[in-house]
Amino acid sequence: MTKIQIEQFGLTDIGNVRKANEDNFGFMETPNGPLFTVCDGMGGHVGGATASQIAVENILRIIANAPGDSPSVEINNAIVSANKEILDTATANPELKGMGTTCTVMLVTPASIHIGHVGDSRIYLLTKNILHRITKDHSFVQTLVDAGAINDSEAESHPRKNELTKALGVRQSVEPTVNHHPIQPATGDVFMLCSDGLCGLVSDRMMEDILLRNHDLQSAATSLINAAKSAGGYDNITVQLVRVVSSPYSTSIFEDFSPRENLANTLTPQMGNEPAPAWQSPPKSGGNMKLMVLVGVVALLLGLGLMYIFTRESNSLNDDNADSLNTRTNHTDSDDKSKDKTPPIQTMPNDGIEKSSGRLFHIVVKEETISKITTERKSHPPYAEYDFSKTIPDKTVIKPGDTLFWEKRKPAPPAKPNTSPSGNKQPSATNGEKKQPTVPGATTTTPATTPVSPTQGSPGGNAPAPAPAPTNPSPTPSDPAQPK
């Protein structure tokens, strides 16, 4: 049977901000197979670097000396031992109190690969040109994702993203996550162990693209670190790449913890004809449901938008029709001037809907000034009865939605009769006739075409002779609507 054979390359960088590198990584050829580990220290420049170094050294030593009968158990024991060693060192050195570290471990045996981890450093697998996340972070935001409170995309930018629920050197006991079912890699697969200085700044899809474009492991590792530094380089950056150059398996079998968004948006190739083992995680669903909800929301918004446009166009068409109808309507004056006439509701362009009823006239304004409205309306017969100028000062600026009121002009009081010094009434001219001037000493007569009312003479119907006019008479006004 063909054994699993690999090639590897590791690289670490201080980044753009930190003053010291608290990351450590290790590689060792052990009797049980090649062993890899990446640890990300925390607790200050000295404490973090010390904790990650203790973890790397203990893990390599313990697994190298293990019998190799149960790789998963040996990885678990090595991580637990590293936790105890860090705590003992911090107790003996008070200046190192509070130090801790994450860790990822991968052991390549002749027939399978075994992994374990604590914290948020990760292990990825690139197979069939797709990058998969094969560890799940021990972090606060991951518990929110597992509970359905946030999604994986929101977790990447969450303010509490860096809070860990597990780490080495924090508590007396620690429970590492170790895969109890071995990974069966295919030839060409690439494993990547990294600290969150890389995966916290570079997306999974971007890392996948870099790995696919760089076949050489050293070039790929350098490009990955450069990508993290270009994204800010706020933390130390460490990466170890392991390529399977020979394997007895044609299809990879592993447990996938990739984000749901990645699974929904990636065309993952079939993993072969072999049925997946019972322990392998089933494909995560939810992407199609989110897509359907998104499509439904978009369709609803489009429908509302079209309804709004249709309603607006319909109202505009009705307004235009009303304008046309009002333009064709002939407004005639009624013989009965004593009754108030209510003009029809009219839609006036640019200024709004005008209504009049009784003594009040108002305009619901859109975007015109009072001066323009009053100037235009004074010349139209239906509005000549209303006093615009006395209500709103000229050049007053109005806002859309304002309602302006004008009061109907009050009818002029009736003309007082012209009385001569003798007390006799002077007859007034009828509508449409000019008044005859009064000449001193002359007799005023009523035109034959004008009938005399019974109230204007004696009971017999003859008009009395007027009294002589005064020496300096006052002329009678020619406009009967104007008072004396």
C-alpha cells in the first residue's frame, strides 16, 4: 500500500504593528510521522512569546516520544501537557502571569492525517481547487454563530471577534478539539496551518485564490503573508503549508467546518464514488433559503415601486385631463349677482389644487411664490372676486404643502341718493347709461325709454317737477358703485 508522502514550508512575520513576534511554529520528523504545529501567544511581548514557545516544544517532544498506537489520543495528551507547563511557568515567574497561547497540531501518519487545536488558530484543506476550513474556532463569536444569533460574515467583523473561550495557560484544565476520525487525503491536497494574523485579515476565498495561483509552497506562503500585511498587518502572521505528493486515496475524506456562505456560493465537486462515512458532517443547508428570501424581498420592492409609479402617472393624467376640461369650459357671468358662485375644483400647474367655496379661496401650494400666484390669478374671471393683494405680502416665499387663504371681496355698499337742497331726490342713471349733467335753473326729465317705478312719483304716476338747483351744485358721480 502506498504511504502518504508530503512536502512542506513554513513562514512567520512580525506584521506591521506589533513590536515583537509572539507566534511560534514547529516541524519535526517523528517516529510516528511528520508533525506540525502553529501557536499564537498572548499576554504581552514576553509572556505571549514564552507561552507559544513552551507549547511548541512540549507538543513536539511528547508526540515524538509517544508509541504511536493512537495518534488522536497522543495529540490530546500533548496539548494538555503543554497547558500545564505554561501554568507552572507562570506560577514560578510572576512577571509572566496571564500569558497564554492558541495551538494547532497536525500529525501525518503513513495512512492518515490527524489534527487537534485550541483557540482560534486554524487548519485549512485545499482539495479539488476548493479551500475548506477543517477546524472550528474556540471563540465567543463562534458560539454566536452556532446559536444562530449571527452569521459567519458578521462574525468576521464582530467587535468581540478576538475573545477566546479556550486557550492554553488560562485555566487548570483544558479540553482540546481532536478529530477522532482520521482524514484521508488525496494526492495534490494542500493543508494550511495558520494564526489569526492571516485568516483574520484575509478571506477564505482570497487565500484559496493565492494557493491556486502559486504552486510553489514558498511563493504561496510569501504571498499569503504579503496579503495579510497589505490588509493592515495588525497582528503577527504565521503559516505552514503541507502538500500531499503521494497518497493511497483518490478522494479526500474529511470533516468540513466551512462557513455556510462559502458552501452555498461554491460549486463543490463530488468527493468520489465512495459513500461518505457516517461521521462526516452533512452538507450545511440554508443558503438556498436565504437566496429565496432575498429574491422575494427584491420582487416585493420592485412591485411597490411599479405601483407607486403607476399611481403617480395616473394622478398626473387625471390632473392633465382636468386642466384640459377646465380650459374648454366657458365661464359665463350669471344675471343674479347676489348669489355666491363656487368655481369648480381646478388643478393648476406648478402651484397645486385651487378651491373656492363661499367667501374663502385657498391654494394648496406645491413650489411657487405668492407673487406669481396672485399675479396669474387676478386676471382670471373666477378669481377676480377674491382679494389676493391684501392677504399675502408680495414676494412672500411659501413651502410645498402650505395652504393659503384669501377672503372674498366684500360687496360695495349701495350708493346714497343725491339730495337737492329742497330735499327732493334726484333720479339715478340706469345701468349702461350716462348721467345727464344738471344745469342750474333747468328741469331734469326722465328719458322716455326708462319706465318710472310707482315709488318714484305721485300716486297718479306723474313725476314731480324738480326743485331749482343750487347756485354752485356738486356734480353727481358717474359711477353708481362708488359712494359719495
